[in-house]
Amino acid sequence: MLKNKRGVSEIIGYVLLIVMVISLSFIVYRWMASYIPKDYDKCPDDVSVFIKDKQCQLGKLLLTLGNNGLFNVEGYYAKATILPDQEVATLSLFENEGEEYVISPLNPGDVVSEILKIAGNDKLTIYSIEIMPVVLDEKTKDPLVCGNAKIKEKIQCEIGDNLLANHDFESWSGTTLSLWSAPLEGTLSQSSDKVNGFSSLQIVKSSGYGYITGQTFNVQPGETYYYEIYMKKNSGTAAWMRIVDADTFVWQSSVSQANSNVWEKFSGSITIPAGVTQIRFELGGSSMTALYDSAVLRKV
């Protein structure tokens, strides 16, 4: 009897393992499908589009696309590479709820201009763009992704509304936080306690009050900027984020958190006063250990 029970337990274990593997495979498949549209290869050879012009403007990509084929085009997938040597474009340049691709009908000979952007607030550099036209099946009217008509062109362009680089504090070079200034005092490290993504920034300042790390931007008087950040003070007096005149270090705007062990979102806006040509987005605090995540600085 004991051997029979042991045999049944082993069979149940194998069944559970198989179910887990199948479930994981499905999840991976769905994830990959979100990056690369399916190539139907049913499109006629005379389906063709071309990029007439491409320009970077205020953190967005202005794309002018033309139809130089013989068939009507319903729209297109637009993706980009975010590394200089990246072969497969994975970053979607179009995010509208309920739509999988840019719906922009083009008859043969038509030219259309579109403003493409990324979802969310990330600021990224793209190195190439990839366009894959979509046509409608003549019988079913279902959209067909024309993998055989894909085009790709190089471009180096910074896109995204968020002016802060590495705004989610997830890019590090060893123990150094990428694209933020080296800490004047205190220590910077990654924490798995986060609001979004994989990690947050932890700042430890053993004593005193002051600025720890930041980023500097050129501005003009009269411009308005929106800022946002999540903070969580684990111990000590206070954690803060502030915007200062980078030349005189005079405060222009700030938010602080004194509550302990609670993630809180802080936001505000600032209009640049006369005489200020550079601002610095600063993180700091007073004798504390605190976490920071999902920082935003956006021109309104």
C-alpha cells in the first residue's frame, strides 16, 4: 500500500510539473507576440510603402510615409531599436488602447505624416525604425501584416516626454547609478522595494541635510515644467525632491516626505522665473534612509 501511494504521489508531481511548463510556455509566447507581429506572407508583391521623411521634434518622431505600391494600405506597425547594434526592433512607437497598429489608410500614391511616440514617460534614444504595412484581406477583410514588405531605416533620435534619463533608477554600471550625478555625500544603492519596474533607488544619509544626486537641464524664463516622484522614508527625518537654480542653488520648488515606511506620490509644477537659465532636479534628505522611484520632469 505504501509503495502504491508513493507511486501515485510521483505521478501527481510529474503532472503538476508538466502543467507548470505548459503554462510558462504560454506566458512566454504571449510576451513575444506582443513584441513581434505575426508575418502572414500573404500580401501581394506589389504592396509597398516608403519613408519620405523623418524628423525628431520635441521628444516625438514625425514620420512621413508614402504608398508606392499598387494596393491600398490600411495602416502599419511602427517599431524601433533602442541600442546601436540591435537587430530586431522591439519598441512600439504607437500605443492606442484597443488598436494594435497605426490605422492610417493609404491609397497608391498617397503620402501621410504621423507623430509617433512611445507609451509612458520614458526618454529613450532610438537608432532605427521599422515599418511593416498592414492590408485587408480581399475576402475576409481581416488585417494582414505584410512581413515581405517590411522596411527599415536608421535614425538617431531622442523621444519621450520625460526629460529625466534613467527615471526609474534601474540602469546601473556596477554600483554606480547611470546618468545621475555622483553622490556628493551619502550612498546610493538599488532596492527591490519599488513602485514600478524591477527596483528603486535607495539613498542613505547618516547625518545632516543636503542634496545627494540630480540632473541638470537648460531652460528659459516663462517655461512651465511638471514634476512627479514616489518617495518612501524608511527611517530618519525627511526625504525630499526639489528643483533649484543650477547656478545660484536657490530653491524654486520642492516636495518632502516625513511619513515612515509608506510609498507616497508627490507632484507639482514650476514656471521658470526671470534670470534662470538652468535648473537641477535634485534628490536628497535629512539624516535618513529613503527610497525613490518613477521620477518625472516634463515640459508643459
